[in-house]
Amino acid sequence: MMSPVAWSYFRALTGPGSDSLQARTVEWARDNHLGWVVDRTEKWWYANHQAKIGGTPNLAAGPVVAAEPAVGATTATASASAAAPPPRPGHLTPPHQLTSPAGVSVGNEGQWTPLGPTVNGVQGAYVTSIRPDALHTSVLDAVIWIDPTVLKFRQYPGLKIPGSPWDRPPSVEPDRQAQLVAAFDGGFRIQDSHGGMILGHHTLQAMRDGAATFAISDSGVPNIGAWGTDISNSSTLDSARQSLDPIVVNGAPNPALQTDPNRTWGFTGPANKTAVWRSGAGIRADGSLVWVGGDGLTVESLAETLVRAGAIRGMQLDINQDWVQLNTYAANSSGVVHGRKLLSGMQHTGDRWLTEDTRDFIAVFTRTT
């Protein structure tokens, strides 16, 4: 009687992708109607393994950027990080230096460093680090700013999430990897996200009105907002990925975050106030995108960090150190593309998403058109 169970678990542990043993076990349990066990275990884990309170951050633990450019591109020097980003005629302007919620900044906290190659002499992305709040002062989270006039976005499926049919592979195609700048996690499992997904103009799961949605047009331009209000289906929409409800609305944190009475944004302590690894993304008024990720984040401080970076609408992507990930990519001297984890605490390999992966993700490329 146990043979089918054992075989199912064995296949889950030995399948493709870079998921850890713990992550594979959790996913297998959820797929086999044991989600209640996972929820109770995670509740205990989060209660007993919270982010450190107080202290000084290890500056070496901040964002790490791939040192070499993609093939055919050039890299901006990190020395520009101490100064304001230069004027960008015809392109979007990065945010000003971010103020630290902890009061006095440490190191280069809040200062923007060029991320990835320039495209026709224009920098497409910048990165900085910032503490999540005034309590978890030893934690440094990452903030990425991306200009969609310079870089373009593309949603990819995972082998297991969201499920087929697909019009693209569950990894970045080899012929696109030379233009790959970064990639990051998609969101909650579709069956847990209380939402739907469109990929390649095909609806994989029905969209929910009001749900937080990460949409990408056929031309690779992103948008984030509530489905049916800020975003709706159209012939120019290549993909749309929903994950829970919006956490930033009209340039401010969603007021419901203060209580979260129905566990709308996960199951991390009462009202999601436990500080854990989280990721999120937001759209600014000028159409640029910001991504936030790292440890020590409550759902409220995640929203507040997105707002600090200028987001007018925003969403939580995922929770848990096993899933929060952003990699940067560059080619070595032999022209072979490899990736690097943005934060050392991220669990998956830096080459994640260059080969088949279990979960959907979003890739960012240099724009040629």
C-alpha cells in the first residue's frame, strides 16, 4: 500500500530543477493534500526562526552583481554608485537615493549602483540595499530599479507551475541567454495564489477580478495592478500572472495589511507580521519597475519599501527563503552565460532558470527593438 506513496515521493525528490530537499518535500506534501501539515510546520518554524532584531548589518551580505557583461554589451562601473544616476534623454530616470527606515544609513545603503550592461550607452537597471525597518537593523534587503525602455520582460512557465500547455520552454532559451540580464521568482503556487495566469495569450487558469497582477505586453513592457481595474485582457497582452491581492494601492500600502484578517497574503504569524524572506514588485508612475526581496520583511514593510522606491501599485510575489530569488547573468570570456545570486542567502544556484525549473519566473533581457 505504501509503494505508490514512496514512488511518488522518490520522483519528487529526483525531478529536474534546483529545488532543495526541503522545498521538494514541501511541494510534494502540498500536491498530496498535506498542505495543512505544511502550514502548521511553517507557522512553528517562522515563530522560532525570525529575523534578528537590532544589530549592525554585514555590508558584504548586500547585493552582489555579476561582474562581466552580456556578449556584445558593456558594463557600467560601480564607482557611479556614490553619485546620482546621470541624465537619460529619451529614457526614464532612476529614483533618488532611498532614505533608510532605520534612520542613519550604513555604507552605501540607499545609493544606486549600475546593474548589468548598458544598451546603446544607456544603463537599464540599478540596484541598492536597504534595511526593512527600524527594528531589523542588521538585515539588508535588495531593491532593483528597471527601465523598460532599455530592458524588456518575458514570463516563463515552470515544469510544475503553472502547468501546460506552453508556447515556450520552462527555462531561458539558449539563443536568448546572451541578452539575459536578470530573472526572478514568479509568485505563490497558482493553486494557492487565489488567481489565474495567462501565458502566450492562452489562459492557463481563469483570472480573478481585483487580484494583484504582473502583466507583460507583447513588446516586453511590464505593468502591475489590480485585474479589471488597472489591467485587463487585450490582444497586446503576452502574459499576466496573479498572486494574492495588491499590497500597494495609489502610492500607499494597502490599509488591509495592518490586520490581514483572512491571511490574504500568506500564513506567517498573526496578520502576516512575522519578518521572513519575501519578494515583491511594483510599478512607478513613469512605468519603471522596482523589485524588492530579502529577509526580515513583513508584508507591511515589503509594501513600505516598494513605496519608498516610488511604486504606485505593488504586489507580493513569494515568501520563504527557498523561493525568493533574483539572479543576474553575464557571459564569461568564452561567451558562456552564467548567473549569480543577488543575495548570498538565496537558496538556489546562480544558474537557475538557464535550465528547466519547476516554477514559473520572469526574465529581463536587453532590448533590441
